Amino acid sequence: MAKYQHFEQLPVWQEAARLYNVVLDLLEEPGLPLSPGFRNQLDRAALSISNNVAEGFERSTTNELLAFIAIARGSAGEVRSMMAVVKDRPKLKPRGAALERIRALAESCARQLTGWGVSIEGSSVQGKRHLTGEAKEQRAGANKAREFRLNFLRGLKPEHPLFNSEEARAARGESAGSAAVGNSQWPIANGQ
């Protein structure tokens, strides 16, 4: 799974920004036959998608992120609903392609938000600073296994076949050039 450092890198935020700009293009057309209330609500609902993605991304816990994903998805549904309500108005027929593009972008945002939400709902990470008990146990087990292996490699006797391995030398804190190679029981590359 990709890791993003900034909300602007998120594909769903980028799609929501495209959506808002297409909405602005439509709303800036002179003589657009939509009521002021409809225009205002469309503007606010379209902008709400990217803003809620950003706010959720910047929050600290998975539950907060999921809440903002749900709000953003609801706003995407609102934009689609508004397009469905006015698409058959005779005065809007010349702008049918723009209305359809807005609807399609809103649907794309909703699909991405749904997928993102599903992918993190069952995650062991509950936020930037929280791990579930299971994730903590897995991390502790991995750390114990790593420490056991390092102790094993550090304690090898010089006659052991792995004593001069790169991994054993690193475990003992030796650089690759400082370890003795004369005790190696591994075949040398040129057959000697």
C-alpha cells in the first residue's frame, strides 16, 4: 500500500480538486439558469469533498479519518444527487456534458473513498500513535526474533561455518574488511 506524507498526494484528494474546479467552471458561466441557493449548495458540497479528505488525513486516529472519509463520501453523493435533479431541465441541455463530467467525478471520488475506508477499517493501525494489541504483539515478536538471531550470530565460535558471514560480522559490529577470511569454509568464487 502506498504511503503518503501530504494529503495533496492522495489520488482521491486530487480527483476531488478536479471535481471542484469543474464545478467552478460551470458556476462561472454567465447566464447559468440555476438558483442562487442551488449554486451555493453545489459549490459547498463539491468543496467539502477535498476539504474533508484533507482534514481526515491530518487527524491523529483511524476513527477520526474514517469519520471524515464518510463525510466526504456523503458530499460526493450530494453532488451526484444535485446533478441528477437538474440534468433533464431544458435550459441546461447545452451544458449536459459538463453536468455528466461533474457527476462522473463525484462518483469516482465516492468509489475511491469507499475503497480507502474499507482498506483501513480492519487495519491494525488505529492512527499515527496507536497500535492494536495484536499489532503490538506482532511487533514485539518480530523484535524478539531479530534480537535472538543477532545474539546467536554474535555467539558463533570461529570454527562455525557462518562465523565469517557478512551477517555474523555485522552482528558483531565488525566491518566487512576487518573479519578474518582464512577460517571460511565456504568455497571461494574462483574455485580455490
